[in-house]
Amino acid sequence: MDSIEKYCEALNRYARAETIPVRVGRTAIGGQNPVRLQSMANTGTCDIEASVAQALRIAEAGGELVRFTAQGRIQAENLGRIKVRLLETGCDAPLVADIHFSPEAALIAARHVEKVRINPGNFVDKKRDGAEYSEEKFAAERDKVRQRLRELIAVCHEREVALSVGVNHGSLSARMVSRWGDTPRGMVESALEFLRICLDEGFDQVVVSMKSSNVRVMVQAYRLLAVAMRAEGMRFPLHLGVTEAGNGEDGRVKSAVGIGALLADGLGDTIRVSLTEAPENEISVARKLLDYFQKREHHAAIHPVNASFYHPFEYQRRQSTVNGIIGGGQPPVVVVSATGEQEFTTDAIPDFIAGSHEASGWMYLTLPRLTDKTVAALRRDETQVIVLETDNVNGVAEQRAFFLELEHLGLHNPVIVKRDYAETDLETLQIKAAADLGLLFLDGFGDGIWIDNRSISPRTIASLAFGILQAARVRISRTEYIACPGCGRTLFDLETTLARVKEVTLHLKGLKIGVMGCVVNGPGEMADADYGYVGAGPGRVTLYRGKEIVKANINEKDAIDELLKLIEATAK
């Protein structure tokens, strides 16, 4: 797809991408409508009262859509009962049915809710690793998809129900993987196949999502999709989310890095922050993130972007010269502002304290201060460390433009990216800093990170900085947890289980551990995890090493001990 120029047209001017409006009950997504907030219940639809109560909590928190999973016919029928009970309470929040593996459940759900989400990876196709597909077999499978999808579209047409084409990186069909691999491109092609069928049937009330627990993959997939849709004249709204983000600081940072990177480029018409916490907690985080972008439309002008130096669809680390431990492809350094003696956690010890002897001699610049005089000084000494600042309301775009201007000028000085805040609320700082800084490191820019917020402790700031680098996958400093938020398919208490797994594995720096509630997306979304803890049935857990099942259907009460034994026996 030769469309970097198309993607880059608005990089130096914040504006939401043009999309068509999609009606979901009383709520419209896309077009000129606000970006919508949503969450997903973790109750089973067979428990009507618990599901109603949770939907009310999500709506009261500000959620504009509520999603429920429906595993089969009974669960899909129960969505109608939940809808009736909600209307009786005076709540008319649109409901979304989340369907995997069952076109029949999708047809039933479409008669009860305002939107149906289907996963192209398992709507008809089955995940069969290693399968090979000739052109004839590939086309035959596509015809099966078309036939089943046409049935669902007919019901959606009849009842004015919207459709969500929700691609998950962890559950791409073997058919798509055989042709494009387990890649962002494979995700895009999976979505396009379904979107083309919808348009062939004259149906355009469709929202699209491209989710992954790998933030880099997620961002690249959405960017590719936006350009691919534009090339085919499609303007479908996008639903943004990082799946299996986890909880606490990790979940907030990971979500803000991924969603924030796309919002910064004007993409996204509805968002969900997936946390392994109570679903209503997701709404306040999403609201803070969204509010942070509402003030950018009238930002100061930014130097035009030279698109030939930008790589939005793949990770390419900017080449820089070496100055000690800074630059030259070394992991980005962490700088904190601190005075006096400080204590830091072992997984978040900063490389530099601002004001120290090692940090003296750095050159502080903004894009407007990149004058002929400063350029000449940088050419004389390409080891000169730049501290890149900004006071632009759209600071992330201005700092990205600075890096592209350095490339245009042929300068390779190492750059530490610095952002200043004055937040007293830690969660707000986590969201803003992750959204501002994560995009730059996802794009391969930056040899260091510096978050300055004097009202929050240096120890906490250091932890946040390392978390942003880890979410962007440029510096691994701690154990990473890929944990789903839970839904009606979940087979154990995710919050409690994740806390217990963290308690016994936090010391295992660099390992990735998946804690997944069921097998729908579990094994796929944690495919790059070193170890996995996945619900296999009521009270039963299956343990993975990589993609391989090591112990199946073990008793839940023994599972964490068995996971630790497995790690101790096999981890390098």
C-alpha cells in the first residue's frame, strides 16, 4: 500500500478523519458526532439481574454503549430480556452483542440489540494452524463467509441494527494467516473482506475495530486500515481499543499509548479502555483520555511534515549517534527531575537525574528553536544530546515534526523527549504522558524519555516512564502481563487471579505472562507471551508455554503453584 503520503496529509494539523455516521439505537457513531465511550459487561447473560445492574453502572458512569458476550442461542435470547429490564428502569443505552464462533447466535442477537459485533477470524472460518489454501479453496471459504454474512446483514437491514466487524490479532483465521501471516496486513485484509461483502449487499451501517494486546501491532493495523479503506472509498467509523491491557498503571498506560497514538492522528469514533477491573472503571479512564484531545483543534501551526522520512506502518528506529549510554540504537534512557536522596524501585531506576553532572551540557530545543544557528551547532557535534521540549497544545505532532525535520536536515544527534505537566492526580498524568510520549517511541523516535511533574514523586514518575517505554516495546524492564478484562465467558475471578499471579511473578523481569479468562481469544492474544494461564472450564485451568499447552485442565486451586513450578523449571 503506497499511501504514506495519504496518511501524512494531516500529521501537522489535528483534525478527526471523515467517517460516515452509523446509527446504534439512540446513539450515532462517526460523522460529526462526538467520540463515543463504551465498556463491556463481565456478567453472563443468563444472570439477568446481575447483567442489568452492571449495565446500569456502566451507563451511570458515562458509558454510551454496553456490550455483552453471547456464547450461544440461550445467551443471545437473554439479551432481549436484559433489554426489556433496562428499559423498565428508564435506561435506553444501546446494547451490543459480542459473538464468536456462532452465526446462529448473531442472528438471534440481531433481533434484540442495537449492534452486533462479529469476529471475522471465527465467524465462519475456523482457526486451523498450518492449513494450506489453494486459490480455489481460499475462494470457496470466502463464499461460505459471504453466504452466512448475507443472512446476518438481512436481519440487520430489517431491524436497523448496526454491525461491528471486530478483528482480533489473536484470532485471525488460518485462511488469512496462510496468505498474509499473523500480521497487521493480515488483520486489515480480514476486515476488508467483510466490509466489501457488506457494501455489495448495500449495507453501510458498520463500525470496524482492529484490536491487539501488542500496542505496536494495534497501531499499525489501524493506520493501514484507515489508508486501505480510503483507497476503496470507504469511510466506516473506527472503534479503538488495546485488548488484554491488564489493570492498574499497566492497563492505563498501555491503553493510553495505543488509543492515544491513533486519536492524535485523528482516527477513532468510539473507544473502549479494556481493564481487568470493574467495567465501569473503564469509562472514567476513557473520558480523561478523550477530554485531553478535545482542546487540540486550534493549536499553533506546525512545520509541514516531510512524509518521505516517516514510517507509520512499520517500526523503524531512527538512527542516532552515541553519547555514552544515549543513542546509537541503545534502549531509550529514563530521566527524572529530583533533588536530594531518592529511593527507586529495582525495576524503575532512572538513568539520569536532571541537574546531575552527567546531564549537563544538553541542548534544550523546540521545533521553532531549530534555527540555522542551532543546526550549525548540531552539525559541528553530532554527539550533542538534544532535550526536545514543546509548548504547543498539539505537542506530540510538533515533536514528531521535529524528528522528521532532523531527518530532512541529515542530523543524527541523540534526542531525549521531554514533556512538562502540573498534575496532582496520578491517573491523569499516566493518561496524558502515555498519550503524548508513547506515539513517538512507537514510531521509532527518541533516545530517552523525561517526564517532569513536580507534585508527584520522582519514584512514581520513573515507574511511569519505564511503563510507557515497555508499552511501546522499546525497553523491557519488568514483567509484562497480558490480561483480559473479562466477560460472560470468563471462567474464574480475573481480578483476584491476576493479583495472585503478579504477587508470585513480579520479580521475573522481562517475562510476558498471559492471564486469560477463556479460550476464545486467550491463546491467540497471548501468543507472544512466554507463559499463559487460561480458563479451560469451570474450576479448571490450562497452562501454556508460548503457544504450547503444557498442562491441561488442572484444578484452579493448584494452578498458580503449577504455573510458578513451570516457570522455574523452564524459564531461561
